[in-house]
Amino acid sequence: MLTSVKYILILIMVFLFSSCDTRNGSIVELKSPDAKIVVHFSVNSNGEPWYTVQHKTETIIDTSFVGFQFKNNPAIKENLEIISIVTDTVHTNWKPVWGQQKSIENKYNETIITLKETLDLKRNFKIIFRIYDDGLGFRYQFPKQEHLDELVITKEHTQFKLTDDADAWWIPADYDSYEHIYSHTTLSKIDARENDGYDDTKNNRIPNVHAVNTPLTIKTRGTIYLCFSEANLTDYSDMTLAVKENHVLQSELVPWSNGDKVRIKTPFVTPWRTIQIAEEAKELLTNTLILNLNEPSKIKDVSWIEPMKYSGIWWEMHLGKSSWANKNEGGWSGNSTSHGATTINAKKYIDFNAKHGIKGVLIEGWNTGWEYWGVKGATGFFDYVTPSSDFDIKEVVAYAKEKGVTVIGHHETSGDVITYEKRLDSAFSFYNTLGINTVKTGYANHLIDNKEFHHGQYMVNHYRKVVETAAKYKITLDVHEPIKPTGIRRTYPNMMTREGVRGMEFNAWGGGNSPEHTLIIPFTRGLAGPIDYTPGIFDIKFDKYRTDQYVKTTLAKQLALYIILYSPLQMVADLPENYEGNLKAFQFIKDVPVDWDKTMVLNGEIEKYLTIARKDKNSSSWFVGSITNQESRELELSFEYLDHDKKYVAELYLDGDKAHYLNNPTAFKNKTIEVNHTTLLDVSLASGGGMAMHIKEVANY
């Protein structure tokens, strides 16, 4: 039920928040609904706005200042006074089109504080706080006014001042990519030059080696977990955080090529600056703050939006079995002279999907233009509608439809966004006419249009344009080389999943991902939104194709990743023949859903271990995934989330007795046991290993 009570506090303006009183330290106090989180806001003797955040008895954000600098307009960060306060209490529930839970509670206290300059221009803006029981968000709102019209923001002075040199899990503030290995250091030790994989060629992309991309997750000395990020990133630049003296995190916006940070016109609102708060690391994983800070769906008819598993012509190119380009078209042929996206090969994948109930099939490299990939100065080579000579797209789509399989389209732009935007409508219209309603996009290049960063305002606006255009043609999206998720999937639920992480392909050619990698990203990048990590590799060593690379997990851990790493579009990434060779393990992938009624995190510590249980939205079944780092581990699992009056059978997919991610990764066993809500189960996870479980209700019990 909605309860919304607004108090326009005119008397406060008269008695408490006159210019004199605010300069003397009058403080606005804001609380979460359960009163455990307290925010204090005021202006100091110079008229500089500041805030603090307290969780129970611990100050987690000390005095932090806010403000803005502009080009050709004076800064607005001092000589300010509070002139009005409006409060609101909201408690609603809403149902996402798809997600990790069927229903989401949206319960917060809101305070809107209007600040006005006491001197000269008398400009004003608002800061809006929403305080939840598990975190808070705040944003700035600038109304249209005489001295603030068209603006160029050169700096946003948002600070988060920590109270100690906290532990941090971070990646460098790379303006073009989030595809980095996470480092774990204290705040004071953050230095991109010490991050695994850094090299001097990235200097232009990482201008501040003491800054990080968000989300940034930290653990205070008082053992409170905080994640700093943003919500509803619209017509603005991505926020990174720079580490300053005295444990201050300072917002740094990704610039345009000329150095401008944001080009905007009043009236406007900024994205929400968010702090997710938890007493235990596992509590972060069910935090819905970022989603709640976005607007409800703008798509009225959502019947065409379908979560699904998909296979595809993709992993074989990373292995070098085939190539994205058709050699017969001329030019570059990639790592192999064999073209992957042929009509014959596509039909093999479709037959595999039809046999095993995998709904979607992705086909990369089907169109002309790939032969010019990487050619210096080449632009405009993808038209998105012309197939290669060995691929008949109409025949393939018709064949897939006959077999009950859906084709997933692919748009690689090579960072040529100018061309892509010119051809966007025709490209989506082409797919729509064929009956293709899911598209994977890609922007694999170091700069966009040879000058702009992936995470700047130019691309933030482009990504949104693509989402809106796709919705017009009833197309869902899987975006690679994206801007990070900030909850827009609530407003545009056709924005299904994104890469924006160092994914599976790095195990084929990029030095690999460590066993703890997938135990860090759920607590960092995963807090922003779904990840298209592309799990499910069964041929872990792939010696037939590579001798210097392998996947640093066990087979059972690959299964568990379908639960651990959430995505409504979840890839069945390996080659069909590798699944056909191990149908017992493959059964879990066939059974596991991608849309959930409920999610519970049973245990977890960042970088060490994690167990998640999820209930299927369309049945009474539960699915559990558990993974560990390079340390073997014994975990005791409870089933108290099961209905008390029902009996269940659990099928377990386990590491073999001598499994080890380095020397025996495919050792695997499974067994079936009876369980109920009182069961306690001891599970052994091998080094780099995992466990997956399918729990089915026993009928007529």
C-alpha cells in the first residue's frame, strides 16, 4: 500500500533556516524508515553544503562537501543557504518484468533541500535525498533560471569521506572499459599501475591512476560493507571516484574529447549518487536500491520481452576454431581461415538447441564487413543487413522457427557510432521483419568515432538511444563494451543484460581469470545489474585449440555460475559437442531457469566463497549454486527456505573426489538425496570448485 505524506516546512524556513541560523550550524536530520541510517545535512560558515552518514552508532561517511564548477559560469559550491525543505515518506511494492525476485519493496524517506546563493547571482538548486533501510541515494536538481541556462559542467564536487583506510575491491578508472581483474587493497594503496594487466598504453584511458570505476565496494574497519555507485545515469557522464587525502573519495566524471564533463541545459537532474550499506557482505547481493531509484517501465506491452538461455557461434571464434570473417570476402580472416557463421554451421547449433530445449541461438559474424575489422581508418563497413556469401539469413531464421528456436541478432559497431546511428532504424527494422527480437550489440574499440570515451556523456546518450529504438521495434538487448548498468532496466525492461566485466573470453586469449574472480564480481560489478559473463565451459583445458590457456575452474563450478552470476539472457557458451559428451552435467544447464521468484544468499565472503539459492518463477523448484576460490572448502548448507509442509528431492552436481581446477578440473559426480526444511547438508568444494543443485518438490506428499 502507498503511504505518502508531504510536509512543506515553511515554519522551518522562518525559525530555523534563516541565513543566520544555517551559518551557525543548524543541521537537517534525515533517517531511514527503521532509523538505523541517519544523514545530517547543513552548510558551514562559508555557505558550503556538507553531509554525513551514520549507521547505528558508527559514522561511515564523515563531513563530505558537494558543489559544481562550470565553464564560463561561476562555481556553485559556497555562499549558499537552505531556503526550503520538503519531506516525503513512500512505501510501495512493484513487480519487475523479469529479475531475481518477483516483487520488490520500495520503502524510503525523502527530503528535498533547496539551496540558494546569498550573494551575486542568487542561483539555486535542490539536493534530493532518499534514505532506505539498506542505503541511500542523492541527486542534484537544477531548475531553469536566469543565470543557469546552457551549462558545461567541468567538475562535480561530490565527496564521500570515509572514516578509515578501508579495504577496497576495485578496478582502475578506465574511461573505455571495465574489463579488468579486480584488486583488493586499502584505499590508500589504490594505484592502477599496480593492477594486474595495467600498461602504459592505457595512460589516455586511465589518466588518474589513483581513481577507480564504480561500483566500488569497501569494508570499513567497523566491518560495515559499502558500495558506491550511481542510479539512473541519463544524459550525463559516468562517475569514477578519485582517492584523495584523509580517505576522501571525490567524484570525477568521464570527459568529452575536449575535456568538458557534461553538456546540459536547465532544467535537469543528475544521476543518483548511491551508497548501498550492509552489515554482512551477503546482504549486498539482494539490495534493490539502484533499481528503486529508477522510473517505472515506459513500455506498456511487455509480452514480447522474454528471458532465455542461448547458445551460439561465439566461443569457437575465441578458441580459434573459426573466424568472424569470411575469407572469401577478402581482407582479414581472424585467427582461423574457417568462417563460423555459415548456413550449415548455424543449422547445427539450431538442431542442438531444438534437441535440448535451449531457446536462443546467437550468430556472430553473419554479415559482411568483418573483413575490414582492424583496418586503420576504415569506417562504415557494417551495414547490418547484408549477409556473407555463405550465410542465408532468411533460410536460417525460417529453419530456426520451424525447430522452435529463436535467432539472436548481432550488431558489432567497431566503435563506429556515427555510422551505426545512421543505420540504426533500418538495422532493427530488418531484424523485426525477420522475427528476430533479441540483439547483441558490441563496441569493441579503444575510442568511439576515434575520439570519444565509452563512458562519457556522448556514449551514455547513444546507449540510451539504442535502447529506445530497440523498444520501438520490440527488440531486447545484450550490450557488450557498454556503459555500466544503473537500473535503467526498470524503465526499459528490454535492456536485458550487459557485459561490462572481464568475462569468459579472457580465459581463451587474455591470460585468464583467477579462481576468485567470480567471487568478487557479484559483490562489485554485479551490484549494478545483470552480467553476460557467458558461463558453461565443459572443455576446460581446450587443448585441441590452445595449449597456453584454460579456464581456472572445475566443471561443477561452471554449473554453479548459472546461479551465482545473474543474467536474464544466460549463455550456454561451450561448443555443442562438448555438451553432448557430458549429458549428465549438461542436464543442470537444461533445467536451470533465468527468471526468478525469490533469491536468498545463504552465505558468502568477498573473494572467498558464496552460496545462492533461487526459486523458479514458474514452478516450485529451487536451484542452488555454491563456489569457492583456490582454497578447497567444506560448507554446511541449510534448507530452511523450503516450505515446511512439503518434501523435496535434490539433485546435486558436485566436484569429483580428486577434483582440482589446475590438474583435474573435469572430475565430477552427481547424486540425488531427499531434503526438507530441517535438512543440514555438508558439501565439499574442491580448489577452484563449486556445487550446483536442483531441488524438486515431491508430488502427493
